[in-house]
Amino acid sequence: MKKLAIAIVLIIIITLASLYTKREIYNSKRQLQITKNEIKNLADNHILKEGDLIFQTSTSRQSKAIQIATKSKFSHCGIIFKDATSFYVFEAVQPVKKTSLNDWIARGKNGKFVVKRLKNARRIITPQNIDKMKLICNQFTDKEYDKTFEWSDDKMYCSELIWKIYKKAIGIEIGELEQLKDFDLSSPEVKKIMIERYGDNIPYNEKVISPISIFNCNLLETVKEY
């Protein structure tokens, strides 16, 4: 009798767990569908503009360490452009490349994102300057992702890519440059990544630009938050 009762309890637990998992999957899919509808609305109503910056919380392995070190909920960013038919995000992953806007947003945590734009974009982000930015993008396309966050053009990480495209194309510096030592490197998550990437030779004086530094730049305004 006791074994039967235990078996019934186990069946109930397994059933409830299964229902919970299915509900979470349903909610996740529903949330993603809402995000896709939102993206379509942004495109159809001309809310997005080329040159806009987009931010998200990445689900990559290093995301948590970046968030802790920079004290930010954002760990990834890119620049929005448009081809003949649709919007895409130019981003530094492995390798530097174009990613469709739908795919980029779906890849982030819970499909959440924030879009920002230069406050004086109407005057500065002209078709001519967009062409200049895209020429710089072509120079960076297919470069490897920079896991050690070095300030060279040989490899690229996400916020460095944004900063350099704006600087090289139209002479605007978005966000304050810092040094690696300015970040909070004390947590176990951050220390683990640092040891893996640098060993005992951590370049504390390396010039760095973080996603949150760009996000908080007073030259920008929020266009959309979802």
C-alpha cells in the first residue's frame, strides 16, 4: 500500500512538472510571437532608421560576466541597417556579420531589446553618411570576434564595432572609453573568464568600450524599448 502511494505521488509530480514545462514553452513561444509582431510594426511604421543602435541581454556564455563587470543588464549590441527588403543588425559575433533583425532579437534573452538613436540623427545620419558607415562595415565584415577585448582592428567585439563605425565614418564618439581595470573584476564569474582569456597576463590598461557606456551616452535617445 505504501509503495502504491509513493508511485501515485511520483506520477502526480511528473505530470505537474510536464504541464509546467509545456506552459513555459508555450509562454516562451507566445512572447517570441509578440516580438515578431512588434518588429513588423516597427518596420511597417518606419519607426526604425538606419544607423539606430540596438541592445539586448545575450544568452552567450560570457554574458553574465560582462553584465557583472560593467554593472549593466545589457551585454550585446549592434547597428541597424536596411537592405533592399528588410532590416538587419550588423554585429560582432563569430565572425563579424549581418544578422536579420528577427533572428537577432530572437537570440536575446526573452526577446527583449532597446533601440537608441542620435538625438540629432535627422541632420547627421544622412544617406551619404549611411553609405560611409556601410563602407566601414564592409572593411570589418568576416573579422573574428575579439575574446580578449583588444583595441585593434584585427578582431572586433560588439561595442567596439559600433564605436569604430561611428568614429571612422562620421567622426562621432559614442560612449566614454575606459580601461579594463575600471570594471568590476572581483566576482567569481568574471575571474573565471579572465583567467581563461588572459591567464596571468591581464591587460588592465587596455582601452575598452562597453555596451552600457554606449547605451548611457548623452548623444543618444531611446526610440523603442520592448
